[in-house]
Amino acid sequence: MQVTVTGFEPFAGVPHNPSEAVVRALPSHVPGLPEVWLRTAILPVDTIRVRPRLKELWDEQPGALIHLGVAANATTLALETRAENRLDFRVADNGGATPRQEPVEPGGPVLVGTRLPVDLIADWLDRSGVPARMSRSAGTFLCNQVMYLSLRALPASIPTGFVHLPPDETLAEALGRQAPFSSARAMDGVLATVRWTAELALARRDDG
């Protein structure tokens, strides 16, 4: 079974994105689950170009899809619980676009909920010493857009969702801040998220 994990390229003039760094460092298989392999992709921070790139990933019909992004002011992993049908960019994307108060999908539902087992993941991360929380807002930038689009495009049986990472050491240095979260801890959190999601997908496949 394939689990697809995506990150984003750098944006807003900052030459590093922790989500890209984590995705590039992921192993080819989920630890402890040899029957589950990982497919990774780096998405463009471009509201137009990201759509066909996502479609390529959807067409592969992965067993699960986890999007990763960065939240510059976060201090823990943020497990997003829902996406909003709204684009409202406070900074331009890498294509120069700045949509304001526009829908992701005209006529689509206002909110769509995650299909990742975020309550189980948050509890496990907390007990294992990786700070994490469930979040009710994925923002209104590309992170929210890809979460909304993927949840709308993929069947309900495919676990799909989004996780925001805090700045790692490299990004914190670029921003002139102290790093709230190490890259190693971020990797631990992402691998735990992948494992819980893969186990859910396997259980659904076996039940089906």
C-alpha cells in the first residue's frame, strides 16, 4: 500500500521550508510496516500550478495522503481538523498571486473535515514527548487550499489530511528567532502520523 506525503517548496523570500526538508528525509517504507511504502512530493507554493500537481497525486489513488506545511508562529505540531473554502493570501505566492476572499471551490461546502485519526495521533505524540495539538484552522493560504482540494477529490475511504510543522533550526535562524522545535523531533512526529494513518488505511482495506 502507498502512503503519499507532500511538503512545500520555500516561499516568501525565505530559502528553507521545514516541510520540504522532512519530506526529502523520509524513508522509503513506514518503519514497522514493510507492506507500506512512501511516495513523496514537493508542491509548488502557487495557487494555480498546485492544482494539476495535486491531480497527478490523486490519480495514483494512494492508500492515504498526508500534506505537510510550515506555520511560522507555531511551537508544536498542529494536526489540522478542517479546511475552509476560502483563499485570502496575506503574502503573494511564488507566482505572484494574492487572491483575497475567494473560494477554493466555487459552490463547495464551507468546511471539510480531516480524515486522519488526529485524536489518536495527538494522544500518542503527547505521551511520547512530541508536542502536538489539534488545530481548527489551517489558515487561508496554500496549506488550507491543498487540504480542501484533496479532501474533496479523494474518496472518503482514503485517510487524508494536513499537518503544520513549526520552524526548525534552519528556518528559525533565517527568521532571527530561537528554534522552538528540532528537525529530529519534527521527523518523529511526522513518522508517527504516517504510521497511525497507514494502520487506519490498512484496517479499512482489510474490512473492505
